[in-house]
Amino acid sequence: MTYRSFGEQALHYFIRPHSERPTAPILSPAAWSGAEMRARESEWHERLGQAEIAELEAGLERLEKAGTPLESVDRDRLSLPLLSKRIAAWRNELMHGRGFIVVSGLPVDDWGEKRSALAFWALGHQLGLPGAQNAQGELLGHVIDYGEQTDSPNVRLYRTTSNIGFHCDAADVVGLLCLQTARAGGQSRIASSVALWNAIFERDPECALTLFETWALDRRGEHPPDQPGHLELQPCCLGADGVLRTFYHSEYFRSAERLPEVGRLPERKRRLLDLYDDLGASPEFHLDMWLEKGDMQFISNHSVVHARTEYEDDPDPARKRHLLRLWLSLEDGS
């Protein structure tokens, strides 16, 4: 298997074993604060060495010489003995640690978009199993401004310059590769969903436990005509292993109430969303980072929520902010 379909990947992600609701804050390496991570950047921000880049480049040249299309590349087609131990450590950190990693050093200006995309896809295969990001089968998303109307009810904000609120994607891990930075703005903002849940539970346990109820998620028009415009899901699950796994999407939970079959959110859920977003907006909880050219960011969608600040593009179309997005499924031993 070279990649999962959109449906297969979402099913893998949303099958989150759960036992019961928590009765106390969750103790976990994934329960970190923004202040803590700002002081420990050397632990989560790594750089590829020259030998590792040379190893990767040699592998890419073999793939290109053979004419291997991106969608046919899998883990076995690229041998990376120098990088393999580091990649295994990244996987462990995403699955069992703080839930994110940033790796700098891909020479995207020298390689160009096509080779950089192939490198990102191939590295994704070393880390896990890539998957399609929508029903149309898009394998590598292009996070760039397409000039779409931000007030459209079905707009995907990553296709605009707008601020994007805290959310998760429907895959175990989301990866970003920066090809071009914005003229101004466009910070990546992340927060621990475990730390946020703990903080809400300590303030208002009843409010926190609404995340263990069923919520309606707006499908934003990406559904067949014979199906409802929303999905029903439980945002938080506590496994028998004591791990809290969260799927959160403030904007899509809020916009679901525009749908006649959903209606207005109950006040307790509205209070939860407001508190969650307010806490996430605090520097106490979130970590901001500027992704530079050649930076790769990998985030667990089970233990980290991510957002983006509004940005301004360069007037030169060739210098528009441009990131590649990769969705991955992870499994122990993969």
C-alpha cells in the first residue's frame, strides 16, 4: 500500500479506543505549556546534517531517474540508513511524547517544488503511511492563497490569508513543509490539547466533560447530496491506557449550527468552545513558531491543536506564501 484513501485514513484516525470519562487531570508528556516549550526549543527543533541531505538527495535522484511517480513511492523504494534512527525517534515523540517536532534544512530553493514535494512525500513514508486529504484524492495539499471568499460558508481557510482557529485534521499526523514564507504574518500556532483539557477541567469539570458527548461537525459542503451536511463524533476519548485523544475544530463545531438538522448549540457547548479558544489564545498555553524555507513541522492530531495567524503576501506572485501539507497514519512498528 502506497497511501490510504481519504475514507480509510479518517476511519483509522477516528477509531480511538475509549473506556470512561476522566475524573482528574491527565498526567502525560503531551501536557505541556507554551512557556515550557519556548524554553526547550533545542529539544523539538532539529536540523538535518549534510550527510543526511546527501543521502536523501541520492535516493531522490534514483527515483527521478527511474521515472517513479510520487503516488507510486513507498517506504521500500527509498533506503535512508542515516536518517532511519532519527525518524524512528520522531515517530516515538509524535505517538508517545510531546506530540510535535520541527526539522530544518531541506534545500527547497536548490531542489525546486517538484523535487521538494517528492522528498517530503518520501520522508512521510519513512515516518508512517500517507493518505489523501479530501474525497478528490489530493495527496499533497498546497497551503497557499487562492483568493477565495472568506465569508463563504464552505470556504477552506487554508486557501486564504485569513486567521485559522485551533483545530485538528482527520489523520494521526499533519506535516507541513515551507517552500516560501509570507511577507508578514502567517505564524504557526500550536497548543497541547491535553494541557487545555486539564485547565478547563480544573476550572469547570462539567464544562470539560461536554467534550465526551456527541458533537455535530460541519462538513462544509464536502458530502454527497443524499447525506447530511454534518458528522456526529465525540471530540475526546480516554483510552484504557490512560491516554487522552482529542479531535477539536472550533470553527466547524460552531458553523454546524447553520444547518437546519443541527440547530443552535446548547449553551454548555458554546461555553466550552469559548473557554477552549480563550485559553488557547493565551501565551501560557500556545507556542508560536515561524516556519522558514525548508522547515518541516510534524504534529500529532491526537494531542496537539494547531492554528495560523493571518498573513500578508508579497506583491510578487512568485513569492507568495506556500507550504506543502501531508497527512499521515502512524502505527507502532510502522
